[in-house]
Amino acid sequence: MSDHTGETAPHSTPAGPRPEPLRFFGTTWVGHDGGYGLRRAAVAAGSLACAVASAFVLRFAYQGLAIADVGGFVNALLVVMFAVCSSIAFSRTWQGFTRRPADPAREDALRSLKAIGFIGSLLAYFVRSLVEAPGEKLVRAEYETALARFEKRRSSRTGNPAGRKKKPKRS
């Protein structure tokens, strides 16, 4: 369609709430279509492969410290630090799949800790992708709530007031 200026009219947007796209999945999580199963398998394999490769990199770093002979205390401290950071990163990432953070500022403060424990985040991503797209449960609940609210608002409307017929006035 074009108007008198020759420009095309914008396409109408669908009514109602739109689903939030997920990383690596887009909106295929809504109907589990568009290669959803294949994407889940790829995400699971990719996150596990990255976690294994990262563990090897950390092992080489640990061996470098052993060669440098920095001492048993530093070696133990390094292992404990990565273990604690990885467990915190796993739990925070896992919680992020089921609910929104109550305090976004606190999550921003923990970003560096989650970066140190990146193996924990990768493992959480792997385990979650075995069940569903990571974060799907959260966005599906929000999307279904928004759809229910939209349908409730839409059904409670009485229609287009401009389209109503005017009642004749009684004299």
C-alpha cells in the first residue's frame, strides 16, 4: 500500500504482548519450533565443551604456579578461590533462570565474582539446557501472565465507541 507521497505504509504490529527472546533461542521457545530441540542440544554441547576447555586452561595456570614454586599456601588459596567463585556463579546463574534479581545493583556487584567462577556459570547453563532453554521457565511465566492480562483487558472492552449506532432522541 502506498499513500499520496509514494511511501509505503508501515505494517501493522500484532496485538498483544510479544515474547521476550532468549539468547541462542530467539522466540522459538514459545512453540518449541524453528529448530528448538537442535538449539538446545547445541547449547548443551557448547557450554559443556567450553567448561571442559576452561578447566584445562585453569589446570595449565595452576601448573604454571607449581613450576614457579610459589608455595603450598598460594596454590591452596587459588584452588579454594576458584571453587568458591564457581559455586557462587553456578547458584547465581541457576537462580537467574527461575526469577528476576530482586536487587540488580547487587547482581552487578557480583559480576566480577561470576567472571572468576565462569566454569560454574557454564555448568549451570549446561545442566539447565538439558531440561529447557535456559531462562525459558521464567519468561514463559511472565509471557503467559501478560497474555492473560491482555485477554482480560480485551474481553472487558465494550467495543469501538465510534462504531456504535446512536440512539434516537425521544422528544
